[in-house]
Amino acid sequence: MKYALRIPDHYAEEIHTLKGDSSINQFIVTAVVEKIATLKTLDYLKQPAERGDQSHALKVLKQASSEPPLASDRVH
């Protein structure tokens, strides 16, 4: 697929600054791929969230211990 693309000057300048050794075409293709991956990831993460049950989650959280974590479970 080919598209004629008009990029505002301020973005074009940033692309030239950030693209490194890549061509502008490769930079834009990579940006599109990253956006697609982000949207797919958001959709993937929404699916279980939509099936979730808030009241069940709150019941589970109420069962959590009030004891401090074991030393081996602590993040240092």
C-alpha cells in the first residue's frame, strides 16, 4: 500500500532528529506498528476486565491477611 502523507513541519523536524539511521519511511512504519500493537494490547487487557466482577474481587481482597509480608516476599 502506498499513501501520500502530509506531515506538519514541526513533526517533520522531530522525525529527522529522532529517526537515527532509519529512513523516514521506516520510522513511520515502525510508529504505525507500535500503535497497532498498543491498540491490540489495550483490547486484550479490556476483555478480562469486562468479564470481571467487582464484588467478587472485593471479597477476595477482604480475605487478605493483615500480617506484614515475609522477608522473602519483600521488594528491596
